Amino acid sequence: MKRLFKDSNNKVAEKIISSKEIDIVGNEEYFRIGVLVNGISIDNGFSNSINPPALIPRFELCIGESKRHTTVRLNSNSPFLFNKNTLSAKINSSVHAVHAEMFNRLVGDKDYSFSPIRANGDSLVFDWVHSFCDYFCKFCFKEYDWVIQKSLGISHSKESEIERNIEYISEYLLTGKQNDYSVIWLCTGSLSDPLMEREQHLKVLDLIRSNKYSGRVFMSSAPPKDIVFNKEKSLKVFNEFKNHGLDRLNSGMELVNTKFRKEYIKGFKGSLTCKDYCHFLENAKCVFGNNVGSCVLVGLEPHNNSLEGLLQFSKRGIQSVPTIYTSFVKSQLNNKVFGDVDEFVRTSLSYKDMIKRYNIEIFKSVFGLV
């Protein structure tokens, strides 16, 4: 295997990775998937020059010649070593390395460990799940913001938190910076009161469109319990969102296996099945066409479960955004991760076959399986 980048002055991690897949996908893709699964260790000579966000040792790298944006966690036990501008690892007894640069825009902002407005690849994310979500999934890294707020003795009502986030978004839209991006993602928390939740979503949509943003707007949210099993009501709500300027509706299933859904997802959302999501999103296709999608979180259940969920979506023309699970909250380090890097690579290759077979859109997220 030809090494894409070499620096004889760099140290490499001491642990040796055994891989059968690296020759198939190449260094750059293998390292991208590998650091999402294992995180990165950092050479001691460089550790003092980085400042990961408080409580969450995490930052963003641009990896390889493609400069693919990838969000990684710090892990002193990782076999992947980052040193200034190089990712290196011992794979099959040989040292492999790729060029990697730190991307400085990933920083905490004001009271948040993960900025409510941030870049995610080529899109802009408006993310106010920090402040209100009634599910508190065990894999959601944004829960740390609530932990931080509580530890500081800061307590806000949902209403005041929502208004604070809307004010934050309003100020950003006045700068016009959103026009540098072709897509805005609204990644929202989900309330037990679906009417209140829709009211906030529509308010933000109106803000975006009233500031003359002409790009595409996507929204990701859990299926509201008042419409998920009622097609007539669903179509009415979907049309209302479309009339307010929404281009694509996403609803993240995350996990497929019923056992793991109940273990990791609290409340009503955890009771929903893959079949329920397929039914709900097929109704959404009546309004948004092929601009309907979901997220499958790979790693917290056997990979064949994730692939089955991706297949069910792909066969129905539902655009999936599979992501690789990585722990960003200390308590989540106890979550069992299924598979080594090679298995994640094989799962990625299997999904790429589905992409070709069913003409699925690729969205390159900072946690993306592909």
C-alpha cells in the first residue's frame, strides 16, 4: 500500500491495527472511518496547542486530499495519532499516514459546548436541540449542554430557552452569512406538545425565508405523536411546512432493532418501529416527493440491523443519512459499540451498493458512514 503522506519526524501510535479492508478503500477513507469509530490520540508535543471545548474533548479535522470535514473525539487509547498536520497509525505492521488539518470553526459558543449554528460539510446547521427535547436519548451528545447549564446553576423554562435560541438565530440571519451555504438544516429538539413544537419550527422557517434565503431548507425532527398514525392530519401538517418554505423533511429513526430502540430512546419515540417510520415518511413523500429522509446511527446495534433499516428506506425512495456513532459524553463511553473499523468499512461499502441500486442522494456529514 502506497502511503499518501509521510513525515519522518512524526511519532505514530504504538498500537497495531489488523485490517483486510484498507487496500479496498484506501488510506483516506479508512482513516476517516477509523477516527470516527476510535477517536484520535494526540502527540504530546502538540497537545498544548489545542483547546477542545470544555468537558467535551472534540474538534473537527479536514482529512486527506478531499479535505473531508470529520468531527472526532479525543481518546488517549486510540491507535490513530494526530500531530499538527498528520494522522498516522500502524496498520498490518506498516506505518500509514494521511494529511489532516484542524478546522477552527468548531468551537463552543457562549453557553453552549456545541454551537447552535455551525457548518456541517457544505451545509449550515441551525441546532437548538440543546434547549428543549423531551426524549433525552442516551446517544445524544447535545445532552451535555443541559448538564453544563445545570452544573452552573442555570435553569430556564422551555419557553424562554426557545425564545433565546430564536433570538440567536435572528441575529445570525441579519449578517447574511447563511447565503454562503446551499442548504440550511433545522435540527430540532422534540416536545411532548406537538402543537408548540410546530409553532417554533414554523417561526424559524419564516425567519429564514423573510431574510431572503433562497437555498434549500431541511428539517429533522421526531414524528409528532398526534399525526404519526394519521395520514390525513400528516398531509395537512406537511403541506403547511411546505407552504412556509420547507424543502425536505427528515425524521431520524437512528436505531432499527426494537430492543436497542427501547434501551437507548426514551418515551414515545422509543416505542416506534422501523415499519412506523417507513409509514410516516411514505406519507411525507406525498408532499415532498423524494425530498424525505431519515438517519440511521451505525454502531449501537449489530450492523445487519442498521443495514436492514437502510434497505427498507432505500427501497421506498427515502433518502437516508447513515452516521457513525461516537461518544462525546463521558457517560456514553459505557455504551457498547458493535464492530471494529473493518466492519464499519464493510457496512459503508454495502450502503454504497444501495446508493447505486436505488439512486439515493449522498449527504456528506461530519459523522457520515459514507
